[in-house]
Amino acid sequence: MNEKIKDYEPMIYSIMKRLSIQFDQDDYMQVGRMAVYNALSTFDDIAAKGATESQFVYTRIHQRLIDEIRRVSRYTNAVSVTSDDLLTESVGGRLDNLHMMELESARGLLGEQERVWLAYTLKGYSVREIAGVTGFSVSSVKNWRASARKKLRAVYDGE
């Protein structure tokens, strides 16, 4: 069965390209593989209504990938962006000098993507806007945020 699933991987890539899936490709590839497994497990002439095995598998992959795109879209739209309390404590709408010094010292702890998130957050960008500017997915930017917050919390709570 594994060999047959691997034989359909070029088809999964082709469908992903046709659907313009650019981010989280590994996740979508896995969804496609599961769709192939499901299609091969349930394929018979009656269920396929005269379609060949590859046509049946293609349809299942396409449907599952579209369902996944819709699911991710619903989740992304439903999740509201939380405020960045740690970074937005301000005086008169601008970060005061104390906070700027703390943030500058914390920047050495952060990775490159976490620093990108920090820089854009300080400029007032939302997670969705950061994703648009950087070309990464919203979930990637949220992961940067979570990682940066965890590191910053460890520093500030440890003091």
C-alpha cells in the first residue's frame, strides 16, 4: 500500500500546484497522502461510478485538499489576534525609554524570525499584516510570536 501511495505523490503535488498551495506544503502533502490511502481503501467499481482508479483517487485528493484549505481558512478567520501586553505597555502611545532598553537587551535572545515579529510588532503591525509583508503564513507568524513571548517571559519573570 505504501508503494501505491508513493506512486500518487506526483499527482498530489500537481493538485497542490493547481490549487496554489504555497505554505504549509508538508501538511497538505500529508492530507493528500491520507486521501490517497482512503481512496484506495474504498475504491470499487460501484463507488467509482465508472471512473478509473486514478480518476477516483484524483477526485478524492482534490476534495480533501479543498476541505483542508477551507478548514484552515475558517480557523484563521475565527482566531482573533491577541494583544501583545508585554510589548505594548506604552506612555503616550510610544514605548518609554525603559521598555526600549529592555526590548533591546531581549533582542539578543531571539532568533531571526522572532526578531522580525518583534520589529514589526513594535511598529504596530498585526500578525496578519506581518504575514502579508514577510510572505509567511499567519500560523508561522503566530509560532514566532509564541516562541518570542516564551523567551521574553523567561527573562522578565526570572528577574
